[in-house]
Amino acid sequence: MLSEKIKKTINGIRHQFPTEQALLLPILHEIQNEYGWVSMESMKAAGEFLNLPVSKVREVASFYTMYRLDPIGKVDVQICTNISCWLNGADKVLACAERKLGIHHGQTTKDGKFTLTQVECLAACGTAPAVQINQDYFEQVDENMMENLIDQASRDLDAGKEVGKSTQKDGEWP
Amino acid sequence: MMYNNEHFEPVITPNVNVPGCETIDFYLQKENGYKGLEKALKMKPAEVVDEVKKSNLRGRGGAGFPTGMKWSFMPANPVDANGNPKPKYLVCNADEGEPGTFKDRLIFTKTPHRMIEGMIIGGHAIGSNKGFIYIRGEWFKEIRLMQKALDDAYAKGFLGKNILGSGFDFDLVIYKGAGAYICGEETALLNSLEGKRGEPRLKPPFPAQVGAYGMPSCVNNVETFAAVPYIIDKGWEKYAKMGTERSGGTRLIGVSGHVHKPAVYELPMNLSINDIIEIAGGVKGGKLKAVIPGGASAPMLRADECHVLTDYDSLAKAGTMAGSGGLIVMNDTVNIVEATYTLLKFYEHESCGQCSQCREGSHWLARMFKRILDGGGTQDDLDYIAKICGNMAGQTICAFADAVTGPALSSVRKFRGEFEELVAKGGLKGIGKKESASHKLVGAHV
């Protein structure tokens, strides 16, 4: 259940770390990136690959919020509602996204396209409110922009384009 | 205009608004880049440590510990039980996540080589050949930019074997966090770096003895490293002079919330909070009500307390802290109970759960604030909040519990009238049912 690509990436950085367990966070990141979530099967495979008991893998995977242990939508709309964003109207942005998508935060749309997540500080307080769509940051987001972002993501998804990974293109620096 | 400090000049951010400032060529040609490293490699490690000590540089991550002293704690020639030499590790804490703090992100995107140079100098000073940069995982873009900066530094021979012909080897590796605020605590960070749950460790042993992978390690903040090249290049005196008696240099202050020009400003430390708000364009949308001076964990200050200076000692004297330099401004339209609740929700979510005082306490506090907002609060609650805080602060493995009590306690102490009003009125909407309070607390879902 581990793709060759993931194995190759992890083998490529193995020499950088003194222990096998140090590769656990990196391998979970790779799994999350490739499959969109971290399934029990992939945790077992990661354990086998790194010679770690699956209990250890699960213990770690469940600690960190970036590893999703349940499948989520293709586009994860993450809205920061912590203090600086809240002071600048993040609750309105969140309510707008909830209205637009017809779901509460923490839920996924029925078509499996969008998941709406309320997140804590993204360290973009100077350009609040901040929203992260999959891996991309958007700052100074207002309700209008939030609607446009969702529309754009929906169009890109329908056109078969990858959404929210604009900074990860090979050979191109953000 | 308000920089009434003749010695002040920007140390870290002189060119952050110039296009292309993040490239290695710009750093080398326009900013005297890697000259500090050249100089440091000709000095003995102890001399470098001494230079940093005399500069009065204090850790910029939050605790404000003197950096030179931290470096001097590293053992000179550590050996294992069989007498074989142990490696030493240098770790950069780039897990920036304290609400209100966004200065390290500026360094990552605008002047990454300054930090890299600072780390190489640090590696030389403590006798380490390997460094890790622990970056928060949400920063996909910043991680790639930093990787590019590292590649460029390797290509020019500033990293790798025999740096600038000195015989000193140093490697830097990026390690991605995965969305846990607690990993900004240095021992939690070390656990996370080992691929474990990010739970803080009991101290002692301190990281200088048993750190990453069981080896002596030194953890510093991004901004701390970024200040080091200047200190070595221009000399400790120049840096020390800019600051106060017990704290040298400049500080990056991230101003956010209700101001006209929220941004990161590099400032001398002899400015008051009022001065800084003025620099950030003044309060927007109303009059000044409260300020959190050093990231969410710092106790808040009322408007009438904002004449206080922003150096470590003055803020400590005022009962708060300089913390991570995140200054959050709130105007008088803000309900303090609600504002504090947004912070407590955050702490409730981020408590790692090791110590009961913190795990339970952060939940209880968040629920009590919610109850007051919903109209189920009582006068007794206000004293009870203080009691819970008293059972949390100083009772746990790390300082997280203390951080929770910062906003909780200060808000009740300084804005008690507002709490009492909410209790009397029956919550924000005035529809609370006080008699059901105890039931609500047990079954409340926040």
C-alpha cells in the first residue's frame, strides 16, 4: 500500500537522520500528500517499511492535526479563526463558506469535493483573515473572495486540475 | 520619527521590501552576505560564543534566554559510555504558531540566507556538524523556498564539507512538523524531530546534555539565528548598544488586529506599546481597548497600561511578557470575554494531554468562558476561573499551562466589570438560563 514514489522519496532522505523513526513524520506527510488521508492500511505499510510496530505509527499519526485519519474532500478549505483573524472578520468568512458549501465546519460535501475545516493560527496574522486551501495560502480574505475561491476550486476540480498545490510544481520555485 | 535611539539600524530587515531580496546573489552583493561566517570561521569557537554573549542577544522565541549562555552550556567533547565521541546537533525552531506571531515567516520568505548563515556560525560556535530546521508543516511554500536557499548555499560552498577552506563541515536538513502548536516547546520539538508524539520532556536532563536523538543539542529561534551574522560581522558593541542594558539589538514586532497597517516591524526596544501602535498606523475602527504584547500567551494590558516600554524587563515588570513579539491590538468594539474565549478554544485544542492540570484545566476554562457568553455564568465563576488557573500555572511539565492562564487570568482581572455585566445580562444575547448552569458545565460541548 505504499507507492514506489513514496518509498523512493523516503530512501532518498534516509541518510540524513540517525534513526528510522525520524522518518515517520516524513513518510506520513508523503502518504497524506499522495492519498489525501492516512488510512490504517497505509499506516501498516509505513510501519513495515520503517520496522516500527503499527501501534507506534498510529500513536504518532493521531497526535498531529495535519494527518487526516478519515477520508476528506478533494479540496480542504481551512479557515483560521484565531484571535487576529477573528478580530478581522474570520467568523464572517467561515459563515460565508458554510453557507456557500451548505455544510458546517468539520463536514464534507456530499459530492466529496469540499471539506470545511476551522483551523488555528496559520502565522499570517498581519494579513488576516487567512485561509489555506489544500496547501496554498490566501490572505486578507473577505466574503467575496471566499466565494470566488470556492468557485474557482470547483471549476478547477471539474476540469481535472490539481487544486491548492501551486507551490509544489517541479522545477519551479514559488 | 519615534526612533529616539541614535544607534538603531535594522539588523534583519533592511531590504525586505526590495524585489529579489530572498536570493543568494542579493544577499552576497547587497547585504554583505556570509561575511560574518567568513570572520567567524577564523575565530575560535569560544571566541564566537563570547562575542554573542557580550552582544546581549536574547532568545527571540518567547522565553528570552541569553543566547550566548545557551551556547556555552554545550559540552565541549561529549563521549558515550564506550568513550566514543558523540555528535552535537543544532536545531532551528521554525514552528511558528503562537497566535499573533508571524515574524519568522517574513525571514523565511525574504531573507532566508541570514538565518542559514547564523546557523552555520552557531554550528561552528558549539562544535556541531549537523543542524536541523524544524518548520511548521503548513508552510508548504516557505519550506520549498528554504530548500532552494539551502541548495544555493550548498552550491556556493557555504554548507557541506570544508566550508570556505576552513576544515569545518556543516550540513543542514529540513524537518517538517505536522500541525501541533506544542512542538514549538523545545523538548516537544526534539521528540517530534525524532518522529515521536510532540510531548514535552521533563527537565533535567536539559537538551544541552540529552537533546535530539539522545545527543547534546541546542535549539534556537529563527530570528535569534538571523541576528547572529550582524553581531559577528559588525561586532558585539554595535549590536548591544542598540538595545537596553540587559537585552541587545532590535526586535521584530508583528502588529496585528485592529491597526491600519498590520505588519512586521523591526524596532528598537525603547519604544512603548503606544509608540508601536502609532507606527502601525494607529487603532482602526474605534478606540484602543486592550493589547496582547507578546503573542497569545502573554497576559493582556489595558489601554491605560500601554505606555509601558517593550523590552523584556519592562514588560515583565508590568506583569506580562515580551514573548514572541506578536502584538495584538483590540479596539473598544471587542468583547473581551469573547476574545479570550477564541484563545482558550485554541489552547483547549492544542494541549498535548500529558499533564492532567493542563488537559483538564484548558477544557474547563474554555467551557466556563463559553458558559458565561451563553448566559449560564454566575458571579462565582469569576473567582473559580482564578482558582483553576492557580491549579494550572507552574504545576506541569512545560510552560503551556502557564500560557493558558495568561489570557484567562488577565482578562478577568483587568476587565472584571465586563464579565460581571455579561453574567448579569445573561450572556451576549441576554437569553441565558442561570439555573441550568451546573448541568451545562457537565454536558457542555464546546
